Amino acid sequence: MKYAHIVGWGSYRPDKILTNSDLARMVDTSDEWIFTRTGIRERRIASERETTATLAFEAAARALVVADIHPSQVDLIIVATSTPEYIFPSTACLVQDYLGATRAGAFDLSAACSGFVYGLSLAAQSIQSGAVHNAVVIGAETMSRVLDWEDRGTCILFGDGAGAVVLKGSSVPGGVMASTLRSDGSGGDMLSLPAVYHNPMPMLGPEYLHNGHKKNTVEMNGRQVFRFATQVVADSVEETVLKAGLTMDDVALIVPHQANVRIIETAAKRLRVPVERFYMNVDSMGNTSAASIPIALCDAVGDGRLRPDDNVVFVGFGGGLTWAASVVKWDVTPPQVSFIDHEWKRVRYVMARGRSRLRRLSRRVEAAVARSSNGHEGDDE
Ligand code: ACO
């Protein structure tokens, strides 16, 4: 039996900070309203040059340094995101190229804010089945690009960022112990973001393609989402902890999707677990959707909140509706990476981009040669 251990983790947050006071200059709101209703003080916003793929790449590169795995050894890359650059190529393929992960399969996963936990569970099962030896699971979002900045009900909630973990197979018991994945499409209209909106077929009309949306931005019924979230966080944590053969007393830390402090406090009450056992960084990051759990995990490790042999629970919930939880035994101490080693490891990504450009160029040359030889064949005829 193979076990899938988390052996690397990394996160990336854009430099630009947008505070509640900044928002109060954009829409009719206040720092006090936002903070008391959500626990959010500020969030990060991607720069013009940053995309979901560049954020994801930064997080993955950091996680691979901690894991001490060369990108060419990576078997699988999963990017959980609701804000891909394209439907295809997937953001995961762009990350694969930036990393130079030449042997990896890569795909995006769409499960909104539950996407990271879905990806973790799928990657762990791929390792446990022997299909792959390792996998990089990334949650990455540029939510700022899909918000209606005039809608004070949604634009105050979200932010940008990325987090990643590296999973590796081992015969040592531990790692991802149990997962629960759930969905309820009947609640899809509570929280939605249209994807297909270009070139509407004239006979269908724009209403069809916009699914009733006024714009191509996030729409949400906050109160309904709140009720749904508090229910499923508690239920899915309990179910997954039981599946792992543990009790809530065995759980050292719960890293929930960082949507709202009040959702987490209500879930803690339902679970009868002190709220201090939930890790929160929503105050400084806002809701980064699929990226929020891996970013919070990295911050929790940085804050010394996880020790070897601790049981940690990840729990996500969001659009779909989807929800998911995983129990992980945190049992691998990362190697100490020196500054020089770290910098040297980053050089390989520059080299990977160089190789990628060369491959693109050689494809163009091949195509030009093929065109010109076809032309000559045509001349012969
Ligand atoms: N500033 C000031 N007033 C506001 C703002 C704002 N930013 N937004 C709404 N209001 C007003 C409303 O207009 C309303 O005014 P009214 O009473 O005059 O009509 C009043 O505040 C109350 O509005 P509600 O929407 O009922 O406020 P509520 O207490 O429910 O708080 C909130 C709203 C914070 C969005 C809450 O419902 C919530 O947190 N829901 C969960 C949302 C969430 O976490 N979504 C993401 C989860 S899934 C995922 O991550 C994709």
C-alpha cells in the first residue's frame, strides 16, 4: 500500500494591497462594515503583468524547492482555479511549461473554492493506486479580474493569490488519510460566474449565454451561501475525521476555506471545537477561492502551528455547490534549503523558459520548411 505524503508547500501573494479603506473610496462601504461582517481587513490584487498561471507557477516553484524534487521528475500537475487564462490551454499546461516539468500530465480542476481539496484527494488517490509517484496540486486565482467593482456585496470579499503542495508516494503510513467530496448542483445559482459569453448564437439571444447574469462577473446570494457553508463545514469535517479512524480530539488544526470569520466561528460552535483550532488568515488575504486553503496552510506552517505527527483537516466549500474535506497526517520535516541552493534551483526555471522558446521556434521552422516543401511539390505537379 502506498501513502501520499505532503512533502512540499509554497505560496505566492501579489505585492499590491487593497485595504477596506481603499474600497470605501470605490463603493458605498466602510472598513467597520466589512471587518465586522467578514473579518477581512485587506486583500492582494494581481498586477497587470501577473496572471493565474504566473501566480500558480511561483507557488509551485517554491513548493518544489521545499520538496527537493526537480521539475523534470514531476508526474502530475493539477491547478484548481475558477479564473483560468483560457479554457484551453489549461492553466496547468502553462504552469507545466514555465516549470519545465517535461514528463508531467497537467489539467485544471473546476470546483470553485473546494477545488484545492478535490485536487488533493484526486492526486493522493493517483499516488496510492501506483499510477504516479508524485503530484503538484495548486490552487490559484485572480478573482479581481471577475468581480463587478461596483457591487459592494461581492467586490469586498475576494482577493488574488496562489498556494501549492507537492505530494509524494511512500510506504511509510501517513499523509492523506481520508477525503470526502460532495456536490449539490441544485444550489448552483447561489454563487456563479459565467464562462462562455463570446459570439452568442443569434437565435439563442444573450440571456441564454449569460444564464441570467447581468455581466460576466461573480454573482452571489450571500445569506444563502452563509447558511450552506456553516452546515457543510461541520458535517464534512466530522464525516472525514470519522473515515480516517480519528475523533475531533485527535485533530491538531483545521485549515478551512478562508471566506469569512463568522462562517468559521459558526462551524466551530457546531463542531464543539475551540475556534483557536481553526487557522485563519482571511484578515490579510480576503477570500482567494481555490487558493485560500494552500495559502493558509503555508502561513500555518510559517507560524509554527503544525508539528510532525499532527493531524490536520482541510475543508473547502463554494460554488457548484461543492464541498470537500481531507484529513492529513503532517509527518514530513522539510529539508533545510540554503539561500544559494534556493537561488540555483530558480535558475532552472529560467532555463526551462529558454527551452520552451526553443521548442516553439523549432515548431515554427518545421512548419515553414513543410510549407515551402509542399509549395515545391505543388510546382512539380
Ligand atoms: N458595505 C455596506 N453595506 C453593505 C455591503 C457593504 N459592502 N454589502 C451589503 N451591504 C448592505 C446591504 O445592501 C443590506 O442593506 P439593506 O439592509 O439596506 O438592504 C445590508 O448591508 C445587509 O446585507 P446582507 O447581504 O443581508 O448582509 P449580510 O449580513 O448577509 O452580510 C455577507 C453579507 C458578508 C456577504 C454575508 O452574507 C456572507 O459572508 N456570506 C457568505 C459569503 C461568502 O463567504 N461567499 C463566498 C463563499 S464560497 C466562495 O468562496 C466562492
